[in-house]
Amino acid sequence: MRTDGDSWDIVTSVGLTALGVATFRALETLDPEPMIHDDFAAWFVEAAGEPHFQQILGEPASAGSGGLFGRFMGVRTRFFDEFFAAAWQQGVRQAVILASGLDARAYRLDWPAGMVVYEIDQPRVLEFKDGVLAEHGAVATADRRALAVDLRDDWPAALTTAGFDPGRPAAWSAEGLLPFLPGSAHDALFERIDGLSEPGSCMAADDFGRGMDQRHFDMEEKFFGPNPFGNLNVHDLWYDDARAEPGDWLSRHDWSVHRVSPFDLAATYGRPITDLPSDLPAELLDRLQQAAYISAEKHR
Ligand SMILES: C[S@@+](CC[C@H](N)C(=O)[O-])C[C@H]1O[C@@H](n2cnc3c(N)ncnc32)[C@H](O)[C@@H]1O
């Protein structure tokens, strides 16, 4: 399904996954006790006109296993929101959102004065996003600089040309990204982040999908209901070639690493996930519990 240098728009291939996660952020925003507020997400779903996600937004009950998936998206979004807030409270004034997709943090977070937020994603994804935001007259709450560049290419050159200062600490996020990169680009991503990070920089990533194969996806569908992404098999878009383990790699390169499970975070956020099917196979439960959010700080 994937090829070197492949590209997509917002309704195809990896681009469609950005629309999918935006749909579940929109649903979580509509929850009576939402973990997050993303009022921009629904704009993107409406503008894209993709039937499966439009239907979910119009009829949340049709989301199937998306109900649970949506809760995980709420947890994930809040984790990254809090990560950026902690960074700016430490005085960091440049953020890099890698694979930004339809992430509207540059518009919805209360960034401090002087904050520059870089977003990196593929050209047609950013073109769609910018068009929708412009149509709605959205105004960024930071100095947003969107860079249309592939993360398998020389993105550090584009970033520094756009004004990123490697001499000052930065906050980096890689949310919903890692399995979509081939192993070489995945490992280069961490090396490049490290090379561009002054002490005091921080990064956050979700470490998911490793060791998940088609059997796990089939089990998920059996126990949780229809695929939240409709006919799109996300597993077909992932690479499962060899790659570094992100937490280990960062620890070995002078980053202090913290891992937290989405289950623990959900409980912290007051929405514990207590309704997993009791007959869930141990193997699948184990996989789900291995997913983690990583935050790391560079100490020298
Ligand atoms: C699941 S979406 C996550 C988007 C966003 N981080 C969020 O959580 O809403 C995956 C994103 O990764 C981007 N992506 C994947 N591989 C990429 C690459 N090689 N270069 C640039 N963007 C990439 C896709 O375009 C898409 O926006």
C-alpha cells in the first residue's frame, strides 16, 4: 500500500487518518463532559465531505468502536495540550508540530506572546487545512508557520529556513505519526530532533502500534465493533520494519523520559476506561496496554 515518496490529500491514504482523528476530536468536544475543546475539528470534517466521517459526526451513535477510540483521542489530545502548556510555562517559545494534520493547536491554545508554532505536513494536507481555516476567518493565537515538506525528506533545512532557532529550546510533538514512517525515516526523525534541540528542549510522542499485526486489528473489530476508519485499513499504511525504540533511544541521548499509559491518563482526566469487554483476549489487552505516551526533556 505504501511506496517511497508517496503522497496524499485529506481524503486518501495517510491523509484520511488525519481527517479520522479530527472527527473523533470533534465528537469528544461534543461530549457532555469533554476532555478537550476542539471547535475547529468539525469544520474540517464538514469541508472534506467524506461520507464515513460525515456520518459519524452527524450520528455519533454510528461510530461503532469509534466510541472507545474517541475516548482515546480525547486522552491523547489532552496529553499533548498539557505537554505544550508545560513547555511554555518553562519559557520555551518555539514549538514544532510534526505531522500536524488537522491539529488546530496553533488556533485553539492560549499560547504566550512571542510563541512561534511550526507545523510540518504534506502539501495537500496543509493546503486543505489552510483553505478551511481561511474560509472561517480563523485567527492563529501564535505566530504559526506551516511547512509543506515530507518528513522523509530534509525537513530540518525547511524548518531552519522558516526561522527555527536551534540555539533556543524547543517543544516537539510527534502525535499519531511514528508507524506511518519507514524505519529509516523514523530513526532519522529522532536523530534530527536531537541535533536541533538545545538543553531544556522537550518532546512528546505517542508510542503505539509496535507489534500490532492484522490479527490484532481483526480482534479489535470482533470485540469493539466496526473499524472507526470505515473501509480504510490503517494497518495497511503502517510500516513494521526495524526501528529504534523511542524511549530507549532518547534515554541513551541525554533525554529524561517519562512514559504514561492512556489508561492511567484517562483515569487522571476523570474518564476512566472501565468498560473493556471482560472476554478480551489477553494478547490484545496486552497490546493495548503497551501503548504509551512519552514525554522527554533534554538535559544536556
Ligand atoms: C493520524 S494523522 C495525525 C495528525 C495529527 N498529528 C493529529 O494527531 O491530529 C497522521 C499525519 O501524519 C502525516 N504524515 C505521515 N507521514 C508523513 C510524512 N512522511 N511527511 C509528512 N507528513 C506525514 C499525515 O499527512 C497525517 O496528517
